[in-house]
Amino acid sequence: MSVTRFAPSPSGLLHLGHALAAHVAWEAAQSDGGTFLLRIEDIDVTRCKPEYETMLKEDLRWLGFTWPEPVRRQTEHLGAYAAALERLKERGLVYPCFCTRAMLQRELAGVLNAPHGPEGPLYPGTCRSLSAGEREDRLDAGEAPSWRLDTGHAAKEAGPLTWRDRNHGSFTAAPELLGDVILARKGIATSYHLSVVVDDAAQGVTLVTRGEDLLPCTHIHRLLQALLCLPVPGWAHHRLMLDDEGRRLAKRHDALSLRALREAGRTPGGIRAMIQ
């Protein structure tokens, strides 16, 4: 029996793209008598708000989705992410990064043909080259770092890895596509990449369903699962809902929010027809 999850961030109103993602996870669980979980990914504490969580639950219940309680909220499990990060630190697989966004923009602007990945320019490795002494001096001076995965080193230690997607077939993990990703941001001991693999393992998720835009992230997630000795789920990356200009729907598309459509008279059945 499949265990799936829908994991929205309560930073705005749900839209048709969220309805599609929840529907795919729900149908996958229902198909074999499995379990559909709701998870609240609220580590972006500057944007996530309790009122959005309340509204997203109302919208999901209106559409007919149910889930077991209690719901997992990421901000209630920061200790678990910090422990996972500490395991990686002990093995020398992560390093502190003191770069700011402005510093990286200046550095990348001066590099011709800077390497790019699916999410944009790759981190150039500025802080990876710092000596142990330099790192300690800066930490002792009170500089707050992010923590990045030393992806090349980690991939060598893990060895060849594979994963399979129900909709896209088999893959050999290529984490270098995303470079040295951030695993813990300044001020919070985690990031999307780290928390999602810890959460999926903790909740016994057996099938990860999510949009195709996140397919490249799976290369990094498969590596983290190997490094942390976590169980490996299956994946099913599905199509995205697009606007009239062919862009992925985002929370700024208020007219297509589930709440606006509901207030305009749409029914749950009408929403399901729109996402088919």
C-alpha cells in the first residue's frame, strides 16, 4: 500500500496547480488502499503564516481530501534536520558558506560561460576552497554561515546510485547537475533539500508525487538518502498546470486560486474537471 503526501507551503493561497498535485497524490494512495498525508512545509518563516495554513486546509477539505492527524509541520522538527546535518558535518560532507547573494552575483557576473544547472547558475565553490583554519576563524568571529553539500565529494563516497520515476523511467543519479546545494540556511538549520528527505523517511512515504519542475532535485535527494541511510521511495513527477502564456502557475495568480474559484461559484467537481 502506498503512502503519499501533499506538502504545500503556507505562504499564500492554493491554486489549480496545488489541486492537481494533491489529486495525483490522493489518487495514487487510493489506488491500492494506501495513505494520503498532508505535510506543512513552513520553514520559510518570513513568508509562511498560520492563516494560510488554515485556508489551505479549508480548501483541501472542500475538494474532498482527508488525511490523518496530527499533520507534520517542519518547524516542529528542526531538531531532526539539525541532527541529520550534524551527521554530514562529522563525515566532512558539508562546508560552511559565508557568501551573500550580492557577493555571488558579482562573482558570477565576472565569469564567462559560468556553469548552469536546471535552477540557474551553479555555486562556484568559493567557500569550498577555504582552509579549515579560515573556516574556524570566521566561525569564531561570529559570521553566520549557510551549510552546503560538497556534492562532488559526497557523490564519490556514495558511489553510483539509481532511482526510478513512474512517469519518466529509470535514472542514474547525477547530483552534480545542481552543484553544491544549500542544506541549511543562515538562521535555520535546514533547507528544502534536507528537510524533505528527512520528512519522507520519518513519515514512511513510499511514493513521492510532485511536479516535473522538481524532477532535477531528485538527483540530490537520492544522494542524501544514501548518505543518511534513509529508505528510498518511488517517485512520480507529474505535469504542471500552466497559465495562458505557458508559465507554471504560482501563488501570484490570485484569479486562479482555489478560494477565488470557489467564491466565483465553481464546485469541487468543476475544479477536478479543470485539472484533468
